[in-house]
Amino acid sequence: MANKKKYDYLIVGAGLFGACFAQIMTERGKRCLVVEKRQTAGGNIATECVDGITVHKFGAHIFHTSDRRVWEYVNRFAEFNGFINTPIANYQGKLYNLPFNMFTFYQLWGCKTPAEARAIIDAQRAASGITEPKNLEEKAIMTAGEDVYRTLIKGYTEKQWGRDCKYLPPFIIGRVPLRFTFNNNYFNDDFQGVPKCGYTAMVNNMLDGTELITGVDYFSDKKNLDAFAETVVYTGAIDRFFDYRYGELEYRSLRFETETLDMPDYQGNAVVNYTEYDVPYTRIIEHKHFNNEGGERTVITREYPQKFEKGSEPYYPINDEKNSALYAKYATLARKTKNVIFGGRLADYKYFDMDDTVSAVFAATDGIA
């Protein structure tokens, strides 16, 4: 601790943002120290091997992007397998294809052509009388009709966010694609896949040549740690950094229930969403299907949305009007804070896909020699 300014950057958090930042700056000859409160690197994309199966410890993560620069960058650190996400929805025991496409519309109504499906959805839209949606429920019905909303959106979304859809902002539903083709590919991006070696190995490859210390809580020794480097790169919760000066930002949390089963296959697909409200979990992940791994055993994870409380893990920022206004105050503080770079999902209080995170690191580092 006596050797001051030993590093150019102290990077708080070994998730994707921190690892990419460290890799890029180390490659440019900068001295970086990464500190991570967990015992392993990777953040919420961390993976582990169980019975020869790569398990996504904190929810399924499929890398997808149309940005060639981002894709070529991550492929430097892992070989990707080309996995295509084709989730299934289970509602009251019946199965439906996702995203909403012609297979879904056939399963709902028996229609076989785009014209038939459009006619049903258009009729339901018209019957709703909604022209300018004020909340998620109205936006969903205006976008996909009453049947799709009631069967495949409402219960799942209310479990996920812990609120009635009438009290959720309409922009959240913008993440769900609606198609009039027989196409089960959830994403529209040019490049998709999962690292064959797992995300933790990918992140460790990024951090090769960078000093990493795990099991370190930045705030337990902030003053001494800050003294090590010219600049801090902070990827944690922005309200925590400022000691909750304006109050606490709200999140949704998750609980994961993982078990190994003595059977070769549990559900036949990597992701099955449970859209009925009375089923307490939102989805079941069967990990072997991401990489065609394992033999006579399988590993599944149920995801249970939970209320966030201080000390639990924040997963999804609640970007409603109240929290957005509160975040704006913290963002103003961040811009005025010298020698600290804020980045990542928690620091920016925004849900990022992984490619968005890499792009954000590019934006943060492109102007640094």
C-alpha cells in the first residue's frame, strides 16, 4: 500500500466492462489493477463447469451484435459456436414459439399466412381503441393485440418487474420483436453465439497480463485503493459510489435455483419462458443446449425475480420517471468527479446487452492514447 500511483488505472469490477477496459489499456502499455469483490472474474456473465456442462451462473447470456468491430474483438478471446437463441414459452401447459412469429400465430389462432395473422392482430388493435399508449399494457396491446399480450407478455412481465403492467413504462416492451415470418431466431443481429470455453474463460483471457485481485470490496479500503492509481474506472452502482447522497436507485433482483438431473435432456431447449403469473419463476435454462455438452445428465436453472433490497444483487434498473430523475442527479455528480471513469450497467443505470457494453468501452477508450 505504500507504493503510490503504481498504476495508471484502478478498475473496480471484473465484469465485461472492466475486463474490456483493462485489456485495451494494458495492450496500449498502461498499468492496470483490477479489483473484484467476487472470487472469480466475469461479473454476471460468469460461467462454471458442472458435470462437463458450461453453466451460466447468473442467467443465460447469448452474445449478439451487428457491429463487426465488436464481434471481431470478442473473438480474439474466445471461439464462439454460432448458437441461435430460439426460446419457447409455456403458458398453462401449452407451448408457443418466441419471438412472436408465424409459428406463434398458428399456435394461437391456427392461421397459416401473414395476411391472416395481420388481420387478427389489426382487429384486436382496433378494438382496443389505443392510439397513444400510456403504459406497458397499452403499448403491448397496441403492438401485438390482446391475445398475445394476455398469453405471452402480461404474466411474465409482471413477475419480472414486480408490478402490474399498467404501472410500467411503455418502452420496456420495445425489446420484444414481432414478425410475420416463420423465423424463430430471437435476435436480428448478424453475429451470434456463445463462447465454447465459457464466458469466465473469455474474461480471463482478456485479463491475461493485467493484475487482478479477487475477493476485494472496493469500499472497504477505498482510500488506500484510490491512492494506487491516477484514474479509477468504476463499474459498480453509481448511487453506492456517492454514498446514496440523493437516495437509493431501485432495481429488480433475481434468485437462481440450479440442480443437476439424472436424465439426458429435461426440456429439449436452452430457454423456456413461463408466462403464466401463477408459476413463480420466469424461465428455466437448460445449459447443455448452449454448447451441445454433457451426456446422460443435465443441469437446469430456474430464475425467480425478487424485490431488490440493499445487500442483494442488482440486476435490472427500474428506469421509470422517478428513478430516471434520481439517476440524472448522480450522473451530474459523476461528470464533475475528476479522475473517475464511470461505465457499465450499474454505473450507467441502464440495461446493456453485452455488445452495448463492449461498444461503450470502445467509446471510453478511443480517445485515450
